[in-house]
Amino acid sequence: MTTGKKKHRTEEEYKSLINRLNRIEGQVRGVRKMVETDVYCVDILTQVSAIQSALNAFNKELLGNHIKTCVADGIRADNDEVIDELVKTIQKLMK
């Protein structure tokens, strides 16, 4: 589900996010290979934990960028809805 909204990212932000996603994608492929080759459960769980940490780091970076740009711009434009949206987003992330 998407909001349908768009956000232009700087080249630096785009590259950083894509690099993180590429690493995460590689980690997930590695875990799949571990499952396919009967690697010991604890070793797989360790790698899954690393993926979760990488996803958390991705979320932190994306959320920080969102607050600095989208939310700040909305507040400057007297659009208090961006604050409600931010609160809901943080609540979803903290589940």
C-alpha cells in the first residue's frame, strides 16, 4: 500500500539508500542459500539478525531524511497533517 505521493531524493541520499538495499538483498540471498544447503539453524538465525539490523539502519536513515525534508517542509507550509502522518509512521515502525 502506498500513499501515491512522490519524493525527489538527492543523488547522495538515493545512492546511500540503494547501497543499503543492495547489501540487504545480498544478505537475504545468502540466507536462502544457507537454508538450501542445510546450514545449522543458529548460523542462519545469526544472519537473519544481521539482516534485521541492516533494515533498522535503513529505516533510521530514511526516517531521518524524511523528517529533515518532507516533515520540515510541511511544517513550514503550515501543514500539520505531516506531524500526524509522522506519528502514525513511527507507531508502525515500533510494532
